[in-house]
Amino acid sequence: MGGVDFKPWLGRGLGEDRCFVCNLALDETSRSVEDVFPKWLQRRFPAWRDRALMLLPNLTGLPLRHFAIPCCKKCNNEHLSRLEKSVQQAFDLGPAAVERLGERTLRGWTVKIAYGSRRNDLRLRSDIRDRNSSTIATVKDLEGLAHLHDLLQECRGVAYVPNGHSTFATFLAQESGCELCDFDAIIPLGWPSPVILRLGKVVVVGAIDDRGLLNGLMTSPLFAVLRKTPLHPIQVRALAAMIIARSARLNPQAAPLKYGVSEKKLWIARAEANNRLPKTLKNDAPSADTVLASLLNETEGMVKEQGGALGLLRVREGHPTYIPFRHDERSLSAVERTALLPNSADLF
């Protein structure tokens, strides 16, 4: 590896005695714990910090403070802390500041959350009442996310990824003043690792490893007009459904990777296919309405009655749909009522 301080064949930090970032063997002097959802975020949404609201793949809830994984002090206090500080400052300022963070910073922050959430599943039992039950995730599951662990090395400065590898877009959300309604996190499993996060007035949607294949959607006229209106929580989930549905249709063979070593860094870049380019999209993926129905715990018929994912985002003329945020649940439709419930999950 040409002197690169990253040797994945020796492990990817999957042991409780290893740093989840750099795989350093931990002892009393080097051990610390990394909060997958950072402390500044937990302070902003204390109900999520202390109550079992985040839905796990085994359909049980877990407070944000329990998403904690082993990490060495250097990775925690230097590399990840520097990243968190810049992200926190941007979120305090609003969507425009988050947009200015750029792809590399947003990739580093979201890859830590996505990989860290699944790494945390390795510590949890599929049946919380049975200590002998299998864990929610297995080592094999985490090895299937090796591409995320490679990208995580950017925060340490030992990996370099050219721009265009990840695709992100930011939006303005309506704030209600209710912390249960003003936070949302949807972390689907599998390539290209889409992530949807709503923190107060800022919404970040995108994919960590789409290799540019989602850029057309992110720069579409629909997404452009949506930036002009503050989004209702249900519209955030409609956005998420569109991202997840499109992500499920992507063919990773259409964007193969190439690796190289230079300047003591691992270089990861998209390679041009040598032969005929494979189909970019697959046809056997769920529709956005199907995904949205799952996210809202509603029937697909109910979602379609509300106009479907697309109808919740724009009216027929193409203008953005504005849905005012209301607290009187008696005046809300069934879909809107569901949108106000804490039902975030990494189910897909």
C-alpha cells in the first residue's frame, strides 16, 4: 500500500477492542467512545437522545445516546471532532451554509453516521429479551459496507476521493418548535448508501457512494423549485422516498471504481467502463410511492390518494406544493398525521 496508514486486510474496526475508523488496538490509554449521532445533535434534540425513538432493523427503538461505538482518542478527538465542529457551525447558520460545506465534508459526516449506525447494530441483539440471540448485524454485513469504511478514511487524510463521487442537496424545512417533529433520520442499507437527515430547518438528502449517478435527479427542475419553499415533514419523507427509489434502480456496474496509491494516500475514483457501458438503471426496484408508504406506515393506496410522493412535492403545473405545518391533528389527513409521528428507521 505504499506506506498508506490503512490496511483493511487486517480488519475494519469490527472488534470491541478496535477503533472503528483506523482499526487501532484499544487499551486504557487509547480507548474512547464515538457518538454516531454527535453530542451537539443530541443536545439539540434531547427527547431523541433519551427516548427509544430511532427504529432499528429489528423493529425496536433505541435512543440516540446508545449509538456509540469504540474509537481511539486520536480519531475521536482530532479527525472526527474537527469534522463535527465545521458541520455544527454550518447547521446553526442554515441550508446555505450547509451547502457551502461541500461534498467532501458532507460525505465524511454522513459516512460516519451511515457506517457507524450499522457498526452499532453489531453490538445489539436481534431479540432484546434473549441474550443468546444473534446480533442485528453480522461481520459479513459490515464487510459488505467496505466501500463506506474506505471512504471513512478521508477524515484521517489517508484517502483521497475526487469530487463527483457523492451527491448531496440541501433544503429548507419548516420548524415547529417541537423537537420530535423537527428531527428525522432515514438511513437505508446498501449501495449507493443514500442518507436523509432533517435537523430543524435544514434537510440534507443524497447518496454517499452514487459516483455521480444521482446528479441528474439532484439538479432536476423539481429539486430546484423545492428549494424555494420550506418543506413540511411529510415532504421530507417524500423526498426520501424518491431518493431511495432511484437509488434502488442504480446499477453499480455502470460506475466501476479504480484504486491507486500515491503520496501515501489511497486514491479512489470512478473508472470508465472499458467495454459497452452496462445499463445505468435497473427495472425491478420499488416505486417512490411504495417506499413512502413504508416510511409512513401507511398503505400505498392511502399515499396515492394524497397524490403520491411526486404529488406531495409539486402541483400539476410544476410549482412546489406548500403544505403548512399544523399541530391540530384533528384537521390533518391520515398521511399527514402519520408524518408527525416519530418513525425514523434504517429499514431498507
